[in-house]
Amino acid sequence: MKRTVASFLAAVMTAGMIAGCGGNGAGTGSTTASAGDGTQTADKEKSTAEDKTVYPAGTITIYGTGQPQYLQEYYDAWLADHKDIAPDVKIEIVQTEGHAQSREKITMTALAGADDDLPDATYLDPVNIMDLSQAGILKDETDFLKSYMDKMVEGAANDATLNGKIYGLPESVRPNVLFYNKDIFEKYGVDPAMMETFDGYVEAGRLLKEKSNGEVYLSYISPSSKTWRYWGRRGLMPQANGRIWDDNGSIVIGEDEGTKLALGTLDTLYSEGLLLKSEIMEPALYDEINGQKVATFYIGAFWDEFMRKNCQSTAGQWRVMSSPVFDGVARQGLPYHPISVS
């Protein structure tokens, strides 16, 4: 089965990316990549009536993390709209605990020689993409994807491009934005407009803490590694133009000025008690948001998945604005790209 689905999956992802970049909706990690030994080819049948490619029956397996049920909804809708070319194709999302677990499962399966048990694709972050590509487990999709690069947001495939080879695409491209609860700001007389800069964002948190007697937090901070994922890699680091490596691949995170700016801001928010300590995507945080104890939610990556479906008590209270900017950097709303590789 692995030999029959790789090109179909790549076509689905590419179609979604081009549509998303054409203005049909905001598209935001992880990248989707093809997992396999690089020998996958498409087994296509031509429709004599319309000269369309009709893909054979089968199930495509994708490793996903976070809340993959939303990925399943997307793929199921796509298949429902394309029964003319994929009438008997199904897509199955297998949930993993995280990108590292996906990498470990794929590596162990490949080492065991059980190629038929490998997923057809997996959602990964750049570090795990690097590990699997160096091991020769990910499929090089450069020839298929390079003709589409000029139709996508600039840099969309950067996180999945290594040594000039493209191993996957972002499943979406999401701008960084700031959601804020207008009722909270009105109640305590704090003007949301001051959050146009990160200095103003920090000051808004101080005012809310003071005027609410410590009852309201500016935002949240996770006690786990998800703080790096959402505040660091996806949020403050891109906004501040922070770098982990320089152009030569040397680690510069300790001395990079952008990184100091990004992580220094997070340290200020944390050390001044402006962030509620609570794990993201867990009931405890939903309860605090519903209780109007959390005033903002930075990065618009999880609006539908996270807040709209879990925070109904505050429905209608939330507004959105461009993400704050760091003075002198001017990287407002820089897109974040979750990646999928095959």
C-alpha cells in the first residue's frame, strides 16, 4: 500500500496549501512529511471519460499530535469533495504523544524492516525532520513540490528543507495574532491599543494585575516544554528575529540579540507573575478562561481547536488584533508554519 499513496497524499497537501495561500482563509509546529524508504511511486489509473487520475482503493495512515481530530475533519472533507478521483481512499490519523514519539516509532519500525507498517506521512518539527532525513527514512519530495513554491507564502517550506531537499509542507500557514477578552479590558479600564508593542503588552499585564488585585492574568505559561513550543519557537522568537543557529549551522542562541529580546520578554512576564501557570489544552486552563481570569491569548494558532469549542462561557467577548511588535524589529504577524512530511 505504501507504494500507491505517496503521490496522492502530496497532491492533497499541495492543493490545500495553494488554496490557503490564495486568500480562502488563514492557514498556521509541525510539518507533514512522507515516511518511507524513498521507493514509493504512484499507481495511477486514467479515467477514459474525463482523463482524470483515479487513485486505487486504500487507507493512508498519518501520525498526528496535539488534537489530530481536526486534521481528520479536514482530510475527510477533502475526500468527500473529490470522490471523482479518490472514491475508495480513506485517511486515518493515528495520535501520538508528540513529535519525538512519532520519530521513535518510525525509526524502530524502519530498523525492524517492517516497511509496510510505516505511516504514509507524519507531522514533525524541524529537529525530528533533520534526524529522520539523515537516516534516509523520509521521502525527498523536491521534484514534486518545487514547481509550486512560487504559489505559496515565502518561506513556507523552509522548516522542511535541508541541504536543498524539500521533505514536506506546512499543513497550514498561520499569522501570529493576539486574541483579547474585551470585557476584561473594559472592566478594569485598560486600553487594548497599548498592546501594539511588546512593551505595551507587558504594561497592560501589570495594569490588569494591579487593578484586579492579582485576580486576572495577562496570559498563561505551561509548566512543560510547550512553553518553548508556543511562546518560543512559534511566537516570540520569530517576532524578535531570534536565532538558534547562524547561517553556517553554528549554535548562537546564547549570544543572539533577537533571542535575548524574545526570552528576556518572556522572563519578565513570568517573573512578574503576569502569566497563569497552567498546561495548554487542559480543562484547568479552560476553566480559568471561562472564569475571565485570562485576558489574552497570544498566537492565533489554536482559536478554533482550543478556545471556540472549550470556552463557551466567554463567547462573544473575544476580539483579535495584530500581534505586538518589538521596537526596532518590525516583524508583526510573522507567519508560523506547522509542517507535515512524508
